Amino acid sequence: MKVTLLKAVENTRAWAQFRMDYMKTKPKGQRGQGAVEYMGIIIVVVAIVLALMQTNLGTTISTKIKTEIAKITG
């Protein structure tokens, strides 16, 4: 579980770095969200991932989704 959490955090950091690099090099005419908004989104996503990994809720959700997919696919 800790390895999965570390991978999730590392993937989030890599995505954030990619977005920051893009924002530095994008043409001046483009407009969009700033770094503060992106960091806010990243923090929320990481908090949700951490909450799901620390509780049994993530496993419960995964099991229910798999059950419903099995019902649909037969």
C-alpha cells in the first residue's frame, strides 16, 4: 500500500512539473489557469487519493465497480 501511495505522489509531482514547464513555454497569447489554481487541484487530488488509500473505502468502491462491470458484461 505504501508503494502505491509513493507512486501516486510521484506521478502527481511529475504531472505538476510537466504543467509548470508547459506554462513557462506556452505562447503569450494563450490564457488559462495559473499555477495557484493548478497547485490547488493537485493538493485536492492528492488528499482524495490519500484518504482512499488510508481507509477501506477505496477497496469497497473498487469491489462495487468490478461487480457492476461483471453484471453488465455477463
